[in-house]
Amino acid sequence: MLGGLLHRGHKIKGTVVLMRKNVLDVNSVTSVGGIIGQGLDLVGSTLDTLTAFLGRSVSLQLISATKADANGKGKLGKATFLEGIITSLPTLGAGQSAFKINFEWDDGSGIPGAFYIKNFMQTEFFLVSLTLEDIPNHGSIHFVCNSWIYNAKLFKSDRIFFANQTYLPSETPAPLVKYREEELHNLRGDGTGERKEWERIYDYDVYNDLGDPDKGENHARPVLGGNDTFPYPRRGRTGRKPTRKDPNSESRSNDVYLPRDEAFGHLKSSDFLTYGLKSVSQNVLPLLQSAFDLNFTPREFDSFDEVHGLYSGGIKLPTDIISKISPLPVLKEIFRTDGEQALKFPPPKVIQVSKSAWMTDEEFAREMLAGVNPNLIRCLKDFPPRSKLDSQVYGDHTSQITKEHLEPNLEGLTVDEAIQNKRLFLLDHHDPIMPYLRRINATSTKAYATRTILFLKNDGTLRPLAIELSLPHPQGDQSGAFSQVFLPADEGVESSIWLLAKAYVVVNDSCYHQLVSHWLNTHAVVEPFIIATNRHLSVVHPIYKLLHPHYRDTMNINGLARLSLVNDGGVIEQTFLWGRYSVEMSAVVYKDWVFTDQALPADLIKRGMAIEDPSCPHGIRLVIEDYPYAVDGLEIWDAIKTWVHEYVFLYYKSDDTLREDPELQACWKELVEVGHGDKKNEPWWPKMQTREELVEACAIIIWTASALHAAVNFGQYPYGGLILNRPTLSRRFMPEKGSAEYEELRKNPQKAYLKTITPKFQTLIDLSVIEILSRHASDEVYLGERDNPNWTSDTRALEAFKRFGNKLAQIENKLSERNNDEKLRNRCGPVQMPYTLLLPSSKEGLTFRGIPNSISI
């Protein structure tokens, strides 16, 4: 009698949380047709349309984690359908709806560990979670899903989700082992065919979709990756047909396939920002171009005051242009217009206190330590600076800067003494651009390869001492470079020449920042890690749970970048100096990329900006004590590494456990040999044989996707929103004495400067794009946070993560206090702009702070 009672069937109560497609369909709210057809308030109609779920539209089937069938797979429960709507649930997010479900579950079936779900409707929906309550002898079980569910007929295998348990492969409950293996097999696909919208297949491809050779030779772009000339990290495979004219290039499309769950479709989210970029490039840019073609507005700024007018009166545009832009709600925050039909921008932070402080030498130098590209400056070890270019091809490119140029401003030191005391520094934009200069300067742009030498003064600030501007030698590449050296000046035409020299440096720095520091070294290098992780680490693997939050939306924004930003004729090619060679040049720089050097301490040591010193708090001593990016970054780096170390050692009890983990080893092997396949023979790759190697690798991935990206991304508009401060183009060479341009520079230096840097149309595009890139979404998830508190059931991991969050909060207070220390002059500078880019938290919008978990914009 007692046995019968124990084994009889009973009901397991469940709550399913989901979101309807029309709540999340970003396309419908970013297209004019979508707005007219559906209205702006799509969320209000959600409950009315949810009745479509009632009846037999969506079924779930529990899978046992503890009881197996005859084939050794977890027992299946009875298929059960969603029931009534739960109208009030305190944990529901915006646009979410909850449903009851009651499973019949035999006690002899054990503890559920997974479930199948089938959608019998034609419309997909976003499954947020399933919670099971009152499991006998167990309590609640949480399933964090966050996945799109399409009609069941579209899938060869039923969609499966696992509970939030964490298992190494060897510790997986036996009834779940085959389900775990099958799901990973499904995610890998077979490497053939064109990918479809509803698929979740992760695979690799080279960058062969940036050009459009069918439009003509001028629109073709070289294949990046898979060759020695242009090595590159791999991107997600789409499988589109090759172009007609080049079988190695993939045909273009207005939509780029993403594994479906990589495009979350967050409500009021980063998707709105990414689609804002798409709208700017595909809708706004052509409209503005047409306005300029009509000569409605002059193409040049006349004065610095006119540039400042962008943030007050704005730029007048034709009414029909404004009306075509303004209906797009995703752009209404970006394109502010008033009754005057003027296009306005918010004042960038760099001029909120002083309109002219950006022009000072101290601010020019300070931004190399605390600006938007703070990880390129290096300590000068040898003088004069030398080139690494092949001298057989390019001749001698040794710098023409002499000791006589520098020593009058070294506070009594000789050059040799300054080098020995680590007081001289170099911002080097010579080697990457020099091989391309002839081609770049054959267009409407006019540029130099640049070297800037700076001195660390006794007060802790940097002073620029000399700028070298170099061109390819008129007698041919083998003759080396033709170089001019310019020295600081603060009055007369010489001061205007010096300001121009600094502008040529910043133009190079802007391009290097956008294409290398920002795009290559964060966006592009992380994508192979995302692909390898999803192909080989199960969602229940501890390392998947550790890394997955740092991957959110990255493939999404990278796909959009290939569609609208870094492609042939995209925003980058139109508005940055490197033009059509932009991404190609980043591939040349990738030749020198070293994974292990992406750790902040290793990067600082490699650049000579720090020295190993076990007695110092982070194990290294900074050469420039007041180096805001490094000082703040080391705090964040250590917090990340401490958290990762604690987490990894929870699951791997020995190095042997790690070596015997087949999922981890397969993931790392493929990441090295395929994901970064052009680098597979490099000796510096970790062998993934010890727990410390895993800790370092995971810390680098998390640092790169979170703090490094934040440091080089969210300052773009605060600094670059003033095109005077960070121009992206140069269009004239330095004027020579006796020329009309020299006379213009003497009489009207502002106008001459403006004729040299980015013109008006490109400025509007630059500002539109970097304003979007510099914004935080309203649903951003920051470092030390998770979007679901039930991401794991392991209380040890949850407690360690809480310690991580508390540590970041302490760091935030510490960094804020540093900004109040008047002795630290590099933290605020002449522009009085405290360094806040590495403060972990932020509100939404243009905040100049905040470290999101992932590269979501």
C-alpha cells in the first residue's frame, strides 16, 4: 500500500515566461512601414494577442536527469500544453508574459533535468524561462532559456533546454549525457548550405563579404583570413552564394545570418542602438548626401564657432530631409530637430567646461593616457626610433628627430639620461600607414605617417617635444621616407603649424583606434571565442556559464558592422582616413596580435609602461604613476582575475581534471586551429594543460569583452564629438612657406585648419555614428551583474560572484575618489573631464562611464 502511494503520478506545477514576437520585432519599429502598420506602442497590445497561445499551441515535455529509459537516455514525461495567463508576477520584465503549466510526472521518473519544447504556431516567440515548483525532495528547478522558438517543423531535432545545474562532462548525470552531446552536435551543424533565419548553427568563415565585386573592381575587397598576406580572426559563417565575378567572395545581402539566439531582440535595448546604426548608414547617410549635393548647406565649416554651433543652433537642412529622418523612432534620440528644421547634437564632454582647452599641448598628451585610445603609447627605449618595415623593400625609415630637437625641453637631462630614467615616450603611427600612403594620398585625402615623442615632466604630466611627419620618398619606396620634424610653438604662424601637426597625429590615432583598438582588438578577436564556446561547451558546462554573459550581442553588432560600417562604401570607408584600405590595414596589424599580451599587465609591460615588481599592489610598477587607464584598469583586471580563479577552482579540483575535460579541450583546440587559424602555429598560445592557464585565458576574454571595450568605446562621443579635437580625415598637406595655403594659415588659421580636417558632411556622419556607439542601452547588464539571478544553482558560485560584485562597487568608490585628487593632473586635465570610463556602473545614455559585460555596441 505504501509503495503504491510513493509511485503514483502527481502534478508538477510550472511557470513559463515568454515574449511574443511583436514585442521584440525591432525591424517593425525601425522602418516607416512598420510604424504606420502597427503603431508605436506595440507593447500595449501584447495581452490581446497572447490568446493565440491558448489551446494546443505550445507543448513541453520533461526529461529525467536521474532515471533512464532502455537506451540509457533520461525518461520522457507526457507532452503538456501551456494553460492560462498569469496576469501578475512580480519578477516579470517589460513585455514578458507568464503562463501556467501542470506536468503529469511519475515519481518513478526521478528529478527533471531538461525539457523539450514544441511550437505548433507559424509565429516564433522568445522563451525566457521555465520554473518548476515543489519537486519532491528537491524544491524548485529553474531553466534559464533566452531563446527563440520557431515552428517545430523547421527543426530536425526537438528544441531542448537544461536546468541551471552545472556539470563538467565527466560529472553529467548518465541519463543526460546523450542529450548533452546531441545538442552540441546540432549547434555545430554540418558546415554546408546557406543558413536560415531560425537556425542556431555556429560555424566559421573568413571575412569575404566586405566587398561587392559584382558592382565592379572598385567595389571589390580582399579576403581577410585564410592567407598569409591578410590574416584575420574568423567570423560567423552564413553560407551565402559566392559572387559572380569572384568565387572566393560571398554575395552581399541586406540581412546577415546570425545564430538566432545571438539576436536577442531586447525590448528598449541594444538592438535599438544597433538598428540605429543600420538606419544611419542605410537611410540617413544618403539623405544627408543628397542635401549636400544640392548645395543647400556649405560643405566647409568657416570657423571653430560654427563647429560649436552644431550643439546649439544646429545645421539647417531641407524640410523634406528632416521629415524623412524623424519618423524613425530609433533615431529620435539621435537626431534632435526643432521647428527651425535644424539637426542638433549634444555638447561633447570635452568642451563642457572650456571650448579651447583641447588645443593645449598638455591635453593633447593627456588623451594618450586617459583618452579614447589609451593603450598605444609606449616608453621609448632606443633613440632615434626605428622602423620594423622591411628595409629591402622600403629602405631606411629611421626617425629624423635628433637629440638637438629634444634636449632644450628635457628639464636639464640629456636624451640618454631621459631614456635611462624612463622619461621619454613615443606615440608611433609610422609603420602601419607608411606602406599605404601612396595609395591613400592618391585620393582626395592627404596624410602622413607620424611619430610623436613626449617627455614626462617633474609634475607627472606629459609634454610633446617633437612630431615627425613622413611621406614615401619621391624617388621610390627603396629610398626610405621624406620626413619633416615640427616643434612646439605657442604664437604666430608657427603655433598654427604646430596645431596642424598635432591634427595629423590625431587623424592617424583616430583611424588606428577605430579599426584596431576598437574593431580588431575587441569586436573581431572575440567572435571566434563565441563560436568555439557554443560549438563545444554545453550550456551546463561551468566555463560556458562563466563566459556566456560576455558574448551577448557581439555577433549581432559584428554582423551589422560588416553590413554597414566596415564594408565597401560603409561609414568607416567614407569618413576615416584609411578609406577603402581600412579593414585591410587592420589585417596587417593583426599579424602582430598576441593573445597572451591582451592581459592588461602583460600589455603594459610589453609597451614599457610598467615593470614587474612583486612589492607593488598588482605585481607591476607603472612608469607613469598617473596613468588613468592603467591605474583604474589594473583594479578591474585584478577583480576579474580573482573572480575567475575562484570560479574555475570550484569545478576543476586538479590540472588532471582539466586535461581530461573533452569539451574544454575540443573548444580550445578548435579556437586556436580554426577560430584564430592564421595564428595556429604561434608558440605563445596557452596549451590549456593547467588551471592557471584556463584562469588567465578566461580573464583575458572577459577583460577584452568588458573593460577594454568600455575603455575604447564609450569615450568616442565625449572626446570625438568635437571634430576639432579628434578629426578623422586630413585633406591637405602641411602648407609650405610662400604658398597661398601658408598665407591663408597666417591670416585665418581656423579656416585653414578646418579645410585640412574632416569636412562638414563627414563630420555629421561621424557624430551620428559615434553618438550611437557611445550610448548605453536601457537594459544593459554591467560587469558584476547577471540578467537572471538563477543563472546557476551552485550556491558556491553565486557567493563568489556576489563577492566579485561587492569588490567592483568598492573599486568604483576608489576610482571616484582618485578623480578628486588635484595632484593627479592627468585624471581631469585642462578640459576638466574626470576619467570615468572604467567606473563599472552606469545609467543609460551618454554617460562616459560604465563597463557592460559584453561588446553589445
